[in-house]
Amino acid sequence: MLTPKDIRAKKFETVRLREGYDMNDVDGFLDIIENDISLLMLRVAELEGGLEAGEESMKVSGEEITASRLLGAAQETADRLLSSAREEAREVVEQANSEAEKVMRKAKARAEGMRQAAQRDVEGTRRQAEEEYATGLAAHNEAITEIERRIEELNSFASLYHVRMRAYIEARLGELEFFDSSDPDHQQPSEPARD
């Protein structure tokens, strides 16, 4: 049979996917309480029945115990037992409500903590992505700037090379013209005869 200590010590398992207690645990415990209260009530009824039977057969020193005294004593006992059972039931309900509130507060706090952690993770991932994008963009811009600088160098080199090559070719042509005009014996080669 349950004692008030058993009722106070009872712990219910919490449910992971929703708030509150595991309904099977609570229902099972309520069944135990119901059985014990039923047993207590049966015991009270037995005592009352025994009291009635005792009234008929019991005599003390030839005198009958008055039915009202015996019934009064039985009624007091039954009232005490019923009051005790009601008090225990009230304590169980209060404790269950208190536990339910604690579990609810813990669940809400945990859910809020998980929400905040997820928000921090999202914010951290977003910041990291922005930093990586900025770093990549800066590297891309540096690469473009380097390519443009290199193209400018190559264009400058090509222009300078072109100018120098032209100057070189013109100088060589000038030398050839000078040799042709200054040497009277030097004749231009005649074109080969065609057959």
C-alpha cells in the first residue's frame, strides 16, 4: 500500500518531443492511488460492518455496548481514514502540478537556449560567409588589378619594341641606301631571266 512518503518521492519521466509528463507514467501512478484509496474505503466498510456485527454480539460484564458509541467510534475512524486519504491525494496532485510546472519551465528554458544557440550559429555562419566572400572578392579584385597591370606592361613593351624595331629597320634601310648611292661600282642585281 502507498504511503505519503511514496507519493512525495514519485518522479515522472518527461517526454522528449512535447512538454509535460509521460502520460503512461502519470496514468499508472493514478491507478495505484485509486487502488489504494479503494482498499482504504473497503477497509473502512469492513470496519463499519464489523462494528455493526460486534454491536449485536458483544457484551461487557453483562451490559451491551451502546450502538451509538460503537458507531460513533467507527465513524470517527472512517472519517480520519477518509480525511487522510483525501489529504494524501491533494498532496499528490499538488506535487504533480509542481513537478509539471518545473518540467515546463525547464523545457521552455531549454527550447529558448536551443533557439538562441541556433540563432548564434546562423549569425556566425552568415558572418563567416560574408568574410569569405569579402576575402574572395578582394583576391579577385587584386588578381584583376595585377592582370590589368601586366597587360599595361605588355602593351608598353610592345609599343616600345615596335618603335625600336621600326627605328632599327629604318636605320638598316638607311644604311643600305647609303651604300647604294655612295658606291658607283655597286649595281643593283638584275632580275634573273625567265625562260
